[in-house]
Amino acid sequence: MRRFRDPFIPCLVAVRFLTRLPLPVATAASPIEANPLVLGRSALCYPLVGLLLGAMLLLLWLGVAGLPGEPPALATAALLLACWVWSTGGLHLDGLGDCADAWVGGLGSRERTLKILKDPLTGSMGVVALVLILLVKFAALASLPATPAGASILLLTPALARAQLLALPLTTASARPEGLGAALSDRLPRRSAGWVLVLSASLALLIFASAGLWLLGIALVGIAGLLLVLWRRSMLVRLGGFTGDTAGALVELTEAALLLVGVLCANGG
């Protein structure tokens, strides 16, 4: 029985870490508590966790659309966004807020920036960043077209964003010698991670192509890659590497960008 369950333990750890889903704890509840081998393997499941989140949001969207009458777009967007934030526990939003405070308050100093990143309190720039990112998401969700394009965007945005959590440690060193980022960077199965990223991008393109939206799929995958390059460059200049907070910020930036560009392209034909 233990042999049968072992292959699923990294996936359980990934789901428990990235979501609030009430799954049983087969082993450690999060990568921080997991042994190094499980930690590295759990990262390979991050895009799959994102796909699970996207499927949940898509089912909620379709369920609301199936109600009698025409559900208000703003109310639907509010429900989707609330479910999205709750399902992740605001994990990545916390990283975005910390990064906004650190990038502005760090004054170009690596030591000061790292110190602010460790501060559990959120400053004024963090609040501004959180309000803006949630506003962009809300507006994009309210404008989501009731078409295969809208369904594909909602399904795949969380998956592509969480693929960034795999691409970042694969391409970037940790800014600190300790912590989750350093452990993940050291224990990540790099060859497997590369294949998972290729499969994730290929699956996204296949789903978009099946809906006749292959150009939109290429555009969104390309935007995710561009954001990775730009944010990675900023992290290297300021910190010399990545941290858990900067990884979370990348997820939020990717989700907002993909939703916004996807909706603009889908509604523009």
C-alpha cells in the first residue's frame, strides 16, 4: 500500500502547499516540512495544481452561466475572484505585496531589500500593488467572453502562472543560502523540470488550437516567457537571485497579464 501511494505524495504536497483544498495529509503538509527528495518532486506538480485550480474556476463559471436568466457580469467576476483568492489562501498575493514594498523601500540596496522582504507587515506600496492587481483581475474576469476563448483563458491562466514556479528555480539561483527557495533550487530534478515545462506549454497550445485559437495560445505562452525573463532580470539586479516572495509575485503578475491580454484579444476577435 505504501509503495502505491508514494508516487502521489509529491502531488499531495504540492496541492497542500499551493491551495486550501482539504486533502488528506499523506506526509508533510507543505514543502517546508517535506524531506528534500519530496520537495524537489513536488515542484514538478505545480503546473498540474494550476490546471486543477483553472478547472475549478471554469466549472464555477459554467455553473453560474447555467443559472436561469443572465447572471450579472460584475457579480460573476466577484464570485470568481473571491474563489480564486480563497483557494490559494492569498499565498502569492502576499509575495507581490512584499516585493512592492521591498523594491520601492529597498532604495537599490540588496541588504535592505531582503530585510523588507522578511518583514511580515505590509506597507503602503504593497497595498497599492495588491489593489491594482486585484482590480485588473476583476475587470478581466468581468469582461471574459462566454466563448471557447474565454473558457480556455480561465482554464489555462492558473496553470501557466504556476509553471513559472518551476521555470524560476530551473533558471535562477536562490538569493539566500537558506529557505524554501534555496532548498527547491538545490533539489529540483532539472531534466524532469525541463520536460514538464515543455509539456505544459505544449498542452496549453494544444487546448487553444483545439478551440481554433492557436495564435492566442502562442501569444499567451510567449507573454508568460517574457514576464519570466523581465522579472528574472530585475531579481538578479536587485537580489542576485530569487526568493519565495519574488516567485509568488511572478505568479500574480503572470495571471493578471494573461487574463488582461487574453480578454483584450478574445473580445477584439
